[in-house]
Amino acid sequence: MQPHDRPDLPSSTPSRSSADVPGATASPGMALGSRFADAASAERAVALAVPMLEAAVRDREVGEGGFLHLVVMDPGKCPADCPFEQAILFEYSTPGRERWDADYAWYAREKAKVAWRTGMATDQIQARAPHLLRAEESMLGGAVVLDGIVVAVSGANPWYDEAFALSVAALLRAVAQQRRRAEK
């Protein structure tokens, strides 16, 4: 079982994967992660985006399924620091997973994995750098990289997945900036 598939959490409840991974707390040799863009910051950024995300799942022009899952990666961790699963900072689904017609969490994680590994948005990889894709990696769009912040969304049309991911990444950047200024 993956930490983001915990049965004790309601399916529409956001879950923090990196905090739930055994041994993911600070220890010798383990990447500590971002100082200002941590799980609490990611949760705040997603909370600010929730009204938009919940409205979007009701709009059939955005996506026919009516479901979304998003993954936020820790911008302080890179592939050289830790396995992908330990770099997942936060995940959110709307509505609950019990009605999903596909595993949107898996798709979002696969998109995030490609963007995290390459440091490029999935649409940029498809258009300009397909040579970076590995045989087993997803060619789906919907993951962005904004100033090192990787967010992936799955469930809507790819152009909307990307727009929602970019919105959450920009909100996370703003929350981190607010935290940095508050620490002065």
C-alpha cells in the first residue's frame, strides 16, 4: 500500500505522502526538503485553489469525467536526493476516489514523475524534448514546473490539467514567499 492510498483517510481528504513515508523525517543522508514550500504550504496553496477545482469538475467542457487528482512535489528535493515517493509533498482529490472511472492519482503521479525528473513541464517535453522521455514514462500532458515547483493534475482535458497545475504552483510560490517574509 502506498502512503497516499491510506484507507483511514476519506478519499476526498488531502493526504501528505512524504510525511507518511516511514523514515521520511529528517535523518542523516535524507533530503530535508524546502524550507518555505513544505506540506503545510502546499496544503494552503491547494486550499486556496479548491473553489476553482471543485467548480471545474462540474463543468463537462473542462473534463468529461468530473474528477481531478493533483500531486505537489517538494521543490527542495530532486531525483539525486531521494526516491520519487519521498518527494511527494501533498496530494488532493476531488471528488472522492470511490466513483473514479480511472486511477487519476496514478496518472497524476506519472506526469509528476516525468516533470520532476527532467525539470520540464510535460507539454515542453512533448514539443521540444521528446528525447528525454524514457520508454516506461507517460506522454500525457498536465504537469508544470514553475521556478522549481512541480505540480501535476489528472482528470480534466490536458490543457486544463496544466492550467490547474500552474495555478497551484503559483499559489505555492506565493505562500512560500509569504512565509519567507514573515520569518524576517
